[in-house]
Amino acid sequence: MAPRIDIINGPNLNLLGQREPDIYGSETLASIEAACRALADRVGLDLHFFQSNHEGALVDRIQAARGDGKAPGAAGIVINPAAYTHSSVAILDALAAFDGPVIELHLSNVHRREAFRHHSYISARADAVIAGCGAQGYELALWRMARLLGRA
Ligand code: CA2
């Protein structure tokens, strides 16, 4: 069975492609999802793609990735926590309760931006961090996940 990978996206990423293309590129979240699906099919990953503007919903989704007696869990998580990167201990704690690999992803190079974006609560749990590669970062994260899971 193909390992399940959850790609989880935080607040305002649903607006991608509508504003600030100089920072975030012109692709929409839907076009990023489509590219990820094509790659996941190629390397044999079962992709689950999610976006929420709500911190608690993101925590719930990360907890659901652990699976339980009824539903199987995810093998790995790719997460762009968006602004919650810089504020959310709750998302860090939820990820700490997940056993598989976690890749933190940012479209922009957060280290070249405002000082408040330089610190990530999430990085303490991330096995890898990708920043500044735009939409391609999602595909790079999936390639890395495929390698970590023995699929590439
Ligand atoms: O570079 C990234 O991917 C970020 O995670 C994006 C977040 C930002 O708060 C992080 O510091 C870095 C913001 C996502 C908001 O996306 C928008 C897209 C279009 C228009 C407005 C916001």
C-alpha cells in the first residue's frame, strides 16, 4: 500500500496567486496541489492535502495524522504553518506527538524577510526545512519524503 503523506497548509495560503506574487509567486494552492498529486502518483505516495485558517483545525489535522484504532495514520507530514510558524507552540506540540518524518516548508525565504519571521517554533520538530524555493518547494519536500520512506 502507498504510504500516506499529509501536506498541511496554514492561514491565508488559500489566497495564493491572488496577492503578493513578488513574495509568494503566482501559483494558486490548487495548482500546487495538482503538481503534488502528479508527483505523488509517480513515486507511489498517497497524498492528502489540507488547508485551514484556524490553529485548532491544524492541530486536529496533525493529531488525525497519527491514526487510531479505526483509521490508519500518515507516514509523514509536510507542513507550511504560514504565520503560525512564528507563534504556535500548539502546532509544535501536536507535531511532537507524531512519530513519522516532518518537513517544514515555506514558499519565501523567511530569513531574508522581517526579523519576526526568522524564528520558527516548528523547526525544533522538523527533520528538514525548505524555504525560498516558491511552489517548487512542495515538490522538493515530496521528493525528500519519498526518499525518507524508501520510495525514491
Ligand atoms: O513563505 C511562506 O510560505 C510563509 O509560511 C507564508 C506565510 C508567512 O506568514 C510566513 O512567514 C512565511 C504567509 C502566507 C500568506 O499567504 C498569502 C498569499 C497571498 C496573499 C496574501 C497572503
